Amino acid sequence: MFACKDDAEDTVTQYLKWNNQNTAYFEKAKTLTDENGNPYYKQVSPNWDMTSCVLMHYYTHGESTETPYYTSFIKVCYRGELIDGTVFDSTDNPIKVKLSSLVKGWAAAVEEMHPGDSCRVVIPQHLGYGASSYGTIKPYSTLIFDIKLLEITRQ
């Protein structure tokens, strides 16, 4: 015999609710201002999709004027979390990775950065994992990363 709890949300309802919360979070973040009324986040559109954007808030700026290409290898430290504060990934030590192997939102943001820059990046779900889950990341998640670009490396 099969029984369901009447008060339990089904998976579809849970994902729809999570989707709505993440969309609202991203839209609200786009409107945040600092104490002077200036936008808190810079909206950066990837050159391959000018209708989308990631949000970037710089903590520090590096001295270099070099920027990575989509095909570049980079050395970074980062911390990734969900809108509810759940940390899903972080590095204690720098890692080297090919930029094109990361989610599209990471690539769009890091292509704007210079070695020595550190910033917070807010990535909408469609430039992250979209409707797919990945490890502890639920489908429809807005991704929040604190990233420090240490260097652009050779393979």
C-alpha cells in the first residue's frame, strides 16, 4: 500500500519555491546600492549573451592590466555558497583550472578580472547549473562566489 503525507511538499513544489527564491534574490541584488546610493554590484554581460549578466562587487583591485581569455588557465582561491548561506565549495590553497571548464557565469566574471583582483560574484541560475543539481547544489540555484584571481598561468 502506498501512502503520502498530506502536509509534505512534493519535489516539484520544493524546486518551484527554491527557483522563485533564487530569482527574487538575484533581482534584488541587482538593485542594491552602497551608502552613497551607487550600485553595489557591477552588472557584467558575457560577450556571447548580452541579455544576461552576472553581478560583481570588487573587494580589491590588482596592479595588473592583463585579463584571462576563456581558454586561459588561471590560479584562484574561492568560496561558493547558496543564497541560504550553505557553503558548497571552497579552497584553502590556490587551485589551477582552465576557465572554460567552469560554469558560464564564472567565465563571464573572471574574464573581467585582473590578477590580484578579489570580488564577490553573484551568478544567476541559467549561467550556473540551471535545472540540474550538482553535489549539494540544488537545481535552480543562484551561486555566490568570493573569488581571488591570483594569476593567469600557462598550462
